[in-house]
Amino acid sequence: MFRPNGNYSLLQGSYLFSEIERRASSYISANPDKKIIRMGIGDVTEPLVGAVIEAMHKAVDEMGVKATFRGYGPEQGYKFLRDAITKHDYAVRGIEIAADEVFVSDGAKCDVGAIQELFGKETSVAVTDPVYPVYVDTNVMAGRGGEFLKEKGGFSNIIYLPCTQENGFVPELPKQRADVLYLCYPNNPTGTTLTREQLQVFVDWAKETGALILYDSAYEAYISDPEVPHSIFEIEGAKECAIEFRSMSKTAGFTGTRCAYTVVPKALKYKDDLGNEASLHSMWNRRHCTRFNGVSYITQRGAEATYTEEGRRQILSVVRYYMENAAIIQKSLIDAGYTVYGGVNAPYIWLKTPTDSWAFFDELLTTKQIIGTPGAGFGNAGEGYFRMTAFASREDTVSAMARICQRP
Ligand code: PLP
């Protein structure tokens, strides 16, 4: 008899954004005349830049001609894109990454979930708290979470590393054995970052204990501070203990176009359950080729265009636009008396709420018609905080902030 995967029943509530949508829809249907401003979900609003559109049009034309038509491409990505990535994202920062260590995919979300296929049965997982929910939920689905403990506000087998204003949003090293540690910097949801020295502590720990770091740098493009590393591979020793996930989603507005990549260094070698040495690079290559048939040629040509001089200039100007929004949000919230974090090297602003974070969500929705994201939705340590994003239009950002600063 077929039995479904029972781990799904362990997942808590609905996915965060579904719950936000449920509350928002119910308010909107009761108040159809009110104009809602969405400052919550992390999707971009600016269109693809000209260089990307031009490259994709050209690729579409190639697909209509027998001589240049492409069928299945290399599962790992076309050479032209893997070369552009290693040159412009790594070599320019003095990091040597070989093109065949780069695996092009249709999303960092898919990759951070799928990477667990490489984990052994007994792998223990540590995450920062608050956390991008995908890291926790995909591990729970795979049976690695244990049971949900109400009093802990988390899963029994997941190690949570709190990041709050008390520790400057810098997680402590795990106190118990952790085989895998997810780090996301610049951080979603807090918008905070780690310096090279702070990240070195984690790399040294991973090397010492034999742990693996999964480093999600989906927001790397938003870094302006030279002290903040763009890649974990800027850190000495990281190639022996880390996998990096990057995405064109927030860098170049590809949330709907879909293109990302994962770097798995060949130097990553661990012993499997039978004591044999295994290369995570070979394993991921095998997994990618078995389960994935590549990102479309048209999309990869579009992604390649983000690395041309013109493309880089254009995507940078969009990133600047969002970061100006971030500065407007930050200043307005401070003027309104809130304590805020993030928003300097990341498109997320993390504010301290006067009430609990879902109560703050409801209040902002019903009194100012603004939708943000309650910190508690990202984990226990997110309680008492609230996330706003810089991805709305300038007009909406300015209007939302005017509403917040308005006295009742
Ligand atoms: N990683 C983090 C930390 C994110 O916040 C997001 C999207 O919000 C993603 C990954 C998803 O990236 P992609 O669009 O490439 O799947």
C-alpha cells in the first residue's frame, strides 16, 4: 500500500507567506476601498535591464534557425555562462574557481533544498535563528528535523543559533555537534552581514570539526562595505568546507526568469557512512545530471549579459535604486522612533517591534494598510522584530513611509 511521506505532517502551519496572504486577503475583502502597500515579500519589482532583454531576443532568434537551434544543453550550464561567472564573480576578487566547479540551475531555493541529497542519514543540521524558512522546512521534509517542540518553538533535531540585537546578529558557534551549518549573508531576514574576520571563525570551526557550511549569498550584489565579503571563498580554507549558492534573482531581477548557480569546490572531500572518501563535487555533478536538464539557452544568454560592461552598469543602477529605497525606509523608521537594523548592505530592514511581531503585522495592516513580514515567521528569535523590504517601487516606498511617520 502506498504511504505518503509522514514528515510533511511535521511541518508547522502554512508557509509564512501564505499566512500573510490569508490575513491580507481577509482584510482587503472587508475593506475594498483601502489602498494596501506591500513592503513584505522579497520579490523584485523593476523590469529586466535592456542588455538582458537584448541578449534574450537574440537567443530566441537563434532558436528559430536550424543552424543555431539548441536542444538539451549541458546540465551544468553552458561554458559561456560558467566562464563569465568565474571571471566576474570570483577572479576579480582574487578567488580561483574553476568553471566546472560552477553548476548553473533554475534557482538557489531549489539548490539549497536539493543539496541535502548529498547528506548522510545521521547528519545534524544547524541554522541561524531567524532563518530563511526553506532551510528548516526542507530538512524536516527529509526527516532530519525530529519533532516540533512547542516549548522550544522549533524542531528537536535542528540546532538553532539565535541572532538578535543582544549578540549584534552574529551567531555563536554551535555548542553541540553540527555536521552542516547554513549561513546566509547578507542575511535574509535581518539584513545584517558578517565581516571577513567573523566569517573566518566559522570556516576555522568547520575545518576543525569536519562540518560543511552551506553559504547562501543570494544578496551579495547589495554589499557596499569593503569589509563585508561577497563570497565565503574570500575566506582562507573555505574551499575545503563550504558550498556557495548564488542567484541572479535579486542581483538582476531574475525572480521570474529563473537562473542561479551553486559552487561546489573539488577540494570538498568527506568520508561517507562506509568510511570511503567522497567528493561532494562528483556527487553534486551526478545528482545534477540525473535530476536536472539544464536552464534554458535563452535564459543563460540573458544571465551572461548581466556580466557585460553594459549589463553590469545597468543591473548596478537597479541595485542602487533599491538601496535608495532602503535608505528612505531606514531614515523614516528611525524618525518615527523605531530601532532598525540591516538595510545598508542588504535590501532588508529589520525593525524592533513594540508589540509581538504578528500583532505588529495586524496593526500595520489595519491602521496604515501596509504589509510587512512578522519576524516570528522566521523563527523564535525573530519574535519582537519585523521585516520590510526595499523592493517596492519608489512611489510605494515613499507613501508607506509617509503613512508610518504620520501621527494618528
Ligand atoms: N536564498 C535566499 C536567502 C532568499 O531570500 C531567496 C529568495 O527570497 C532565495 C534563496 C531564492 O532564490 P531563487 O530565486 O534563486 O530561487
